[in-house]
Amino acid sequence: MSDDYGVLTEPRTLRIERLLPGPIERLWAYLTDPEKRAKWLAGGPMELRMGGRAELEFRHAELSAETTPPEKFRSMEGGHTLKCRITACDPPRRLSYTWGEDWGEVTFELSPRGRDVLLVVTHRGLGDRGSIASVSAGWHTHLAILGDRLNDREPRGFWSTYMRLEAEYEKRLAAPLSALAERGSG
């Protein structure tokens, strides 16, 4: 993990890794407990069983001190909800669910690394390059805020971080897939 950027492991699959403070049960709670998840990603109920339903209630204005979204995201100013379905649940090591109706599937894998935990997020079934850049920047930003929360730091600004990262991912996606993989493994 020489840099924090996610990589495309296949043309429509993003993989992003973070080494975060443990223990693993603490990180699992931030993935599954609606109140904790709302502090870095999205709140909402989650039935932790195969086939269970989940709702991700995004309230970006509550993630950091930046409350006003950029113009292109004004439609989400009041929040938005994704309806998901649990596709794998193996506490506290693996959780997968559909990402809405047509945004693929997300898998979270947790592995202890001493006092820390390696979190691997894999988002499969992404769309075109524009949506891949957007989703990549979104995961990168949300995981940065998770890291801030777990390290008891004031969370960075969601929207300013996202916009900077979206531009960077768009540049990276202009490179061939082999170059992206090389950058991520360096």
C-alpha cells in the first residue's frame, strides 16, 4: 500500500485498501452499526444475514464541517438512500452487499494486522469511466473520514476532498489498466 489510491483489478472492479486501528470488532461495528456507519459513510438499517436487506441513508452534510455540496451534487443536498441486499456476511471478517439496484456489489474484507486491521473494499460491476472515477473518489473520501474517526481526528472536508480526488481518479483512469495496477502495487 505505497499510495492510498484504489486500483482497477478488472475493467469494472475497484479495490482500495486501508490499514486502520483495531481491533477487528471495532472496525466491524463501523461497517454494520447504523450510528457508527453514519459517521463515515451512511446510516440506515441492515439485516446482517445472507439475503438480508440494508438501506444506506447518505447524509454527506453530517460527515464533516462542509455542509454544502458542489453544484453537480445539489440534488443530494437533503440526502439520498440506496436499497441494498446482503450477499455475504461472515462476522467480523467479510461483508458484501449490492450497491443499490444497478451499481454493482461491494465487499468489505477485514484481516487483523497486529493492533491494526487491513480493510479491503472491492466494488464490482461499475459502469463507465466517469462513474468509476466518481465511485473511486467516493470510496477514497469515505475511507479517509473513517480513518479520521478511528484516529480521533476532526474529519476532513467531504466535498473538497471528493472533488480533488475525482479529478485525480479521472487522470488515472485515462491511463491503461496495466499502468493503474502498477501505480497501486508500487
